Amino acid sequence: MKPSVFVLAATCLSSISILAGPTVGQKYRINFVDVDGNNFSTADAHITTVVLTSKANIDKARLVGDRIPDFCLANPVYRMITVVTFESKHSGPMRAILKSVMRHRLDSEALRLQTRYDQLKIARDARRDVFAVADFDGAIAAHFDSKPSATLFQVFIFGKAGELLKQWNEVPTAEELAAALKD
């Protein structure tokens, strides 16, 4: 094979892997600021479930949360972050309104989670364990090689050092989540 053909083939193969999206086993440091102002990273010594979703698929994100195994609840090693992407651009005032709506929705989700905590006798305010990020400009979705769209829905599990452990394009079963989240 001629050197120029080899370089062209290597370039094409590396481009294909870049366009294919995140790869299980690779490390990713993706930083987030949630609607409450908390800073997170996929590589900050936590096992992190990231749900990347459009507004239209919020109910799927809720289902993922419902399927998170009990051993993860209120456990400081684990956390779930829902990233809501918006298809259209929003100005500063509209962003503030949407974040406020998201915080209100998080309060409602925390009440649902608190019921589960109470059943499991977990003495903790569930609202401290519910996180959501507003992706207004698609920057976070781009880290996952995704584009904001009405059908966007992906689930990622990252290990403590940011290594991608598992990913799905649909809601995983409770068993699949439990297997991927084992420390």
C-alpha cells in the first residue's frame, strides 16, 4: 500500500470513529452546571448516569430514574443527571424562565423520589439528589455527538474516572441499569 493511500485510509477510519459517537471504555470529561447552580463532571469520582433528552422525551427520563436500583439512592458514589436539550435558541430572559420551570419540575420529581426514600427508610431530603441541566445551545449534546431534536434520547453510564461504561438509545431495563451501575 502506498504511504498516501495508508494516510487516507487511516484518516477515514479515525473520522468514522469520531462520528460514531462516544465509545464504551473511552474516558470523557464533560462538565455541567445544573439549573440549581451545581457543578458536575463525568470524571469527578462518581458513577454518573446521564440522560440526554429532548423536552418531548422527559417521561422516558423519569422512567430511567424510576429504574435506578435502590443501592444507588442517597449513595454519594452514584448520581443521575438529566440533560434537557432545546431545539430552538432562547434569549437570556427566556432561559431564566425555562430554568425556573425546570426547578419546579425537579421539586415535583423530588417528591416522587421522597416517597421511595421513605419506603426504604432513607432519612435524606430527596431534592438534594435530583439534578437537571438545561442545554440551550446544544453544546452538551455535541459532547455526545448528538444534535438537539424532538426525538433525542440517550442514556450513558460513566465510571468514576469518566470512562463510558454503557450507553443506550432507549430506556434500559431495571436489570440492565443495575448491572451497569455495579461498583
